[in-house]
Amino acid sequence: MPLPTPTVSRTLTHTRRVRFEAYKRADGLWDLEAHLTDIKPLDYRLSSGIRPAGTPVHDMWIRLTVDRALTIVDALTLTEAMPYPGHCDAIGPDYARKLVGLSLARGFRKHVQARLGDLAGCTHLNEMLVQFPTAAIQALAGERVDNQDDDGVRPFQLDRCHALETGGEVTRRYYPRWYTGTRTGTD
């Protein structure tokens, strides 16, 4: 169900789309791809020139290849539309060098900021990157049951959102081994 119809008239000024797709490869690895576009419905004045209505201001891609443990084994970025051609897209090769070897399951967002934050990277590529961990989890969902006991290792998703608090009802019901009975979240 969509949001309720607004009660005040309004005019569309910008559309950002971010799409993630995942592919299971024949070699046992996974390709996770993200695509971001920013499009204005009217001509858009940039310091680098006019971007005609409907022409992307940003059109950017990232592909991360990961193994079953969610370790990045290859990375690729492609920037097809940007405000400053020859400059925005120049940072792309740094991403492969700085991402390979990182884990999407452990401290990924912190590593992205440390290695590619601010002047070391691209804001838009980084905005996509920080969504990869949850996209990867969804991509691999179904490969194993989410509450499957992996040699006594606590499921990563516990205490990562309010529904999966180890002291809460969902954990008690679906992850009883890890239920603490003590609520730690705020009300």
C-alpha cells in the first residue's frame, strides 16, 4: 500500500532510484550489483553546464563479488553520468583496491568510511556501498534457514534491530537458544 495522498499540491523536482540485484554464480561466488540514478524532470543548471530534463545527473554502478562468508573478492564501479566528467569518475579504480578483502558481515560500514570517506571517495558510491551488507544478507537468504545453528555461533542478525532483540519475543520464539529474557532496548 502506498503512502496516503498528500493534502497539499506539490511538484516533482527530483527522482533518485537505487536498485540492488544479486546473482549466484556457477563458481560458487555471488555478484551483488547496485545502480543509482538521479534524474530531474526539468532542465537542471550545474556549474559544469545544463543537464536537460530527464537526463541523469548521476548514473552509477557498483558490482561486488563475494564468497559464501561475504568477503569481497572483486569490486568494480562504473560512473556513466556525473556532474563533473573526468573528475567524479576518476576515483572509481580506488574502490576495487580498497574494498577487496573486506567483509560485508563485520564492520563494513566503518571500513568504507575509513578507506573511502570524504575526499578519499565519492559520496554517492559510498551511499550505495553502505547498503550492501543488508542486500547481501537478503541475497543469500534461503541458502540456509535464518535460525540454523552454525556450530554454536550466535546468528549475526540478533540485536541488530528492535524486532530481533535477544530479550524480545521474536528471539524467544524463533531463536530460543539465544533468548536472554532481558530487554535492552528503549521504549
